Amino acid sequence: MSTLDIGGSQLDTSWFLLLAAVLFTLGTVGVLVRRNPIVILICIELMLNAVNLTLVAFSRQLQNIEGQLFALMAMTVAAAEAVVGLAILVDIFRVRDVEDVDDLSELKG
Amino acid sequence: MALAVFFVAAAMAVAGGVGVISFREPIRCVLSLVVVMIALSILFLLLSAQFVFVVQIIVYAGAVMVLFLFVIALLGPARETARGRLRFQPWLSALFALVFLGLLFTMLQGVQYRQPDKADLSVFGTVQSIGVGLFTQYLYPFELTSILLLTAAIGAIYLSRKETDDR
């Protein structure tokens, strides 16, 4: 049912989905464990890439192009997010030296 | 053949993902993420998404990662040396990861795969089919995306400009 015939080999859609789940979990762990703000942004990019893999895998499974279009949109949003996030980080680093996201906790209640 | 390609690319992607979260220097994290993206682009090619493959290489592994490298080079190679404030944070996040992965795995067991609509795979994922989809049915989201990119560019310029007195 969920088997894909790719170049004569039989691959299963769920393998791609499982790999995407593993990559997404790795990104989540990175966001939780790492303390460098740039590395946290990198881990968010990893999570977005895992979601893109899910979209393209379902697109191939249903043989429907809309999943790939949505993956392209997600890439655009990821690029915009990276640009604005890095600009904010550069602005913060210009004012003071931050080596830990916990240094930026003045706004907490 | 495709089976071997899948497993090699999957192993590359997982190894790169582990590298992203375990290297101390941010520059190595970025290079590990480039490995993940190249492995994922190989998987996109397996899934007959040629255009997404090219965009992934050029835009992601090219432009976005070079941007990250520039910013790290600009801010200096900050190593993570200080210990975090929460002593149990690694163990708590490991527990969270196990639970989250179990949740996702359980969800994947319950996916009902619908039979495909039998599209023509020889044109599936080419520039032509992507372009037809993007400029007919999805023209409105496409234009909204261009506005989003313009907004991000203006915001980045505003945030990273030099402080002057006459503002």
C-alpha cells in the first residue's frame, strides 16, 4: 500500500517519515540543550528541513505536486526566518557579548 | 540500488543531525547541517522531486548556510564552555526526546496511506509541473511569499544598520 517503486527497488514511505521524525527530534533536543543562540537557530533549520522531507515524501506517495509546492514555500519562510533572526542576533551582539541565551532573560516576569 | 542510496543518505542525515547538536564550535554545527541538507537533497531526488532538490542545494546549502557562516565569522568563534543553570537539562531533554519520538512513531503506525491518483511520473516534480502549479492554482500564495521576502529584507537592513544621530 505504502510501497514506492523507485528505480526498480521497493522503498516504503514510512521509512522516509521515520527518518524525518528522527531528524525533527534531534533538532528539538538541540534547541533544548544548546545555549549558543546561533546554534539554536541552526537547530530550528534542522527541524524545518525534517518537515520538508515529510512533505516531499507524502507528495510522492499521493503522486500530488502540492506537497512539493508547500515544501518550496516552507524553504522561503525558513530563509526569511534565518535572515531576520541573524540580524537580531548581530544587533544584540553589537551591544554586548552574549555566550548563553540565559544572559538575555531580563524580560522575564 | 535505490535502497542502498536511501540507507547511505539516511545514515548521512542522522550523523549530521547528531553532529549539529553535539559539536562545541558553532562553525562545525553549520558544516554538519550542510551535510544533513545534502543528504536530504539526495532523498528528494529519490522521491522524484528534481526541482526541490536543486532549490535545496542552491538556496539552503548555498545561500542560507553561507549567511550563517558569515555571521559566525563576524561574531567570532564563541565556544560553549559555561555550564547551564539547570543541572538536569540534558537528562530532561533526553527523556523528552524519547517520549516525543515514541509519540511520533505511534502516530506513524496509524497513518492510512491513500492510493495515489496515478499521475504521470515522467513529468512529476519537474520545473514544468512545479511552474504550472505555482503560477496557476497557487499564484496568490506565491505573490504573498514575495511580499514576505521583501519584508524580511527590509527588516534585516533596518536591524543591522549603523546607529547614526540623525535618525
